Amino acid sequence: MDRTMDKVIDTVQARVERTSDTLVEIHFKPECTLNAAGIGAVIAAKRALCTEGEPDVLAVVTGEMEVDLRVVNVDHHAAHGLCGNARRLAFVVPDELHAKLAEIHFRYFPRPFETHVFTTEADARRWLSIQAPQPSLS
């Protein structure tokens, strides 16, 4: 059973929270512009909360948020460091256009863990609720 970690870090662009032993949630704030510097702060916060276990990461971008399109051309994890023990990333965007941009970004800058883009938080949570296959011990 998961226990609540009660760990929250607020950045200019997002609220990053370790909501359980197995999940770190990132909820981007709608009142700001998503840019490369802000993403660096979010990644640092995520890394600080990913120190134990192998958590999944749920990142949610709301429909009202402005996005600096230059963020698509930056390998944010190369620039700001990885959360090396993350297991999977579910990235939620508000519509199909943002989904295509995110998919292009992740294709050019793949993560060392499974990553999927969704247009609803419910679909992302459903995917994360499925236990990922465990590596074979043999």
C-alpha cells in the first residue's frame, strides 16, 4: 500500500508533489508561460522528490497555459539532469496540437524510460495504474 510522502515543491511554473511511494505529480500553473528556464526548475524539483524507489511521473499541462515554442527544441534532461530512477512518464496536454508537439519533442529527445502523451488526465492515470512489466531475474 502506498503511503503519502507529504513532499511538495512549488516553482514559478508548477507544483511538484510526491503523492505516494510510486508517483510524483507535476501540475503546471495556468497563469504562466512554459519556457526552458522554468522547465529546468521543475526538473530540479522532480529530481529532489524522486530520490526513493522508482516512481512514475504524471505531468499535467492545463489548457490555459501559454507555451514558448522554443521549449520543443531543447533536450531539457540533458540541460538540467535526469530523474534517473523514474519508471514511466505520463505527459498530459490540453489538445491534439500540443500532443503532436510533445510527441515530436520526445521523439527527438527520448527519455531512458517509457513515455506516453495523453490529452486527458484520466487516460494518463489509467495508464499509470497498470503495473509495468518487471524485468526477468534469469
